[in-house]
Amino acid sequence: MKDKMTFHVTGITEDMKTTVKAKQHEIIIDEPPVLGGKDGGPDPLSYLLASLAGCENIIANMVAQEMNFDLQSMNIDVKGRLDPRGMRGEAGAQVFFEKVWFKASVVTSEPPERIAELKEKTDARCPVMTMMKAAGIELETEWVKG
């Protein structure tokens, strides 16, 4: 199908650090010294949470246009809980996030019912959110008027 999009990144590594190119952008991924890195950039899981924040914002703006919704801005707070035993290869430990908390404080003149509608439509269309749901990650999401 010609409407499908392909995303592509390349990376070069140096110990724990990965320098990734995405189009004309460069992303540095690293770990803190306690995990063997040099703290040259955020860790991969923080980037995953950042991807959720960015994706929800982009989709919310698209949906807001369709709904004629007054979306002025959002303050987003995302946290994830992980059992590090999974990364160490210990049996029985989940390797990915057990739970992710997402809170958006929506700056708008819209009433709470419309914010709830925007949230529902955004969550259903955000590729990162739906990927986390499909992975079975427990998600606690809250959108409030901010």
C-alpha cells in the first residue's frame, strides 16, 4: 500500500553510547556511570517515555484540529516502572516496563467532557500508546484541565 510510512535510523556505537541519526537529526543514547555508561545522553527507556509524550502531543494536535478543539498547550508528565532483573537476564522477570503513568495537563478553554473526548481519540490513534497497550503494559493515564 503506497500510503504506508517507513521510518529509518542508523547508529554508531562507542561502548554504551549510541549516536543515532534520524533524517537530519542526531540523538545520543547512553547510560549513567552506575550502569556502565558515561551519561552522554538519556537512556533508551527515557527516550521511549519521551516518544510517548511527543506522540501523544502530535496526535492530540491533529485530533484537536479535527474536533475544532481549543488546544493551547499541554504539560506532560510520564513515568515508567521496570524490573531491572529482566535486563540482567534473570528468569521470570519482565524485560519491558511493568507500568507507565501518563498525565497531561491540558491548557484549554474546553470543558472536561471535551478533554475526555480528545484523550480517548488521541490514545486510540497514538502509535506509541497503542504499542504499549499491545505489549500488555499497565497504563495509568490522566488528562486534566491545566
